[in-house]
Amino acid sequence: MEYVVIFEKCGNNYGAYVRDLPGCAVVGATLEEVRTLIAEAIAFHIEGLQAAGEVVPRPSAKLPVQSASEVSAALIEASQ
């Protein structure tokens, strides 16, 4: 499954979150670090949902509209 990830430049750092997985977010010093961290966070988030017996939300099929130069989006493969 591929989830849409929103990347943002936040001052001197970068952040990323997954709209389809509420609470799945990371912050890091570089965009490359954030890409690694969010991929790990997605896997961890899904594992936690499964362990708790909860439903894992399906990825949405739409990419968000980009409205600012500090914001970008990408599809990240969820490893399970």
C-alpha cells in the first residue's frame, strides 16, 4: 500500500505527516531524514493498529493540492 505523505519545511526543520493515518507524523533536520523517519513511522503505526485489533485505514487515492512552495507530497510504500 502507498500512503500520501505531506512534507513541509518548518523553519530550520522539515516535517511530514500522513493524512490517512491520524497521529502519524515526524520532524527532522533534513528532507532525507524525514523521508526515512516517515517510512518507519508508517510501518510502526500500522503494526500498532494491527496489534490493537483495529482497522488499518486504506490509503486515499488522491494527492492533495499543493498550495505553497514549502509543502510537497509523495507516495510512500508501507512495508508490512
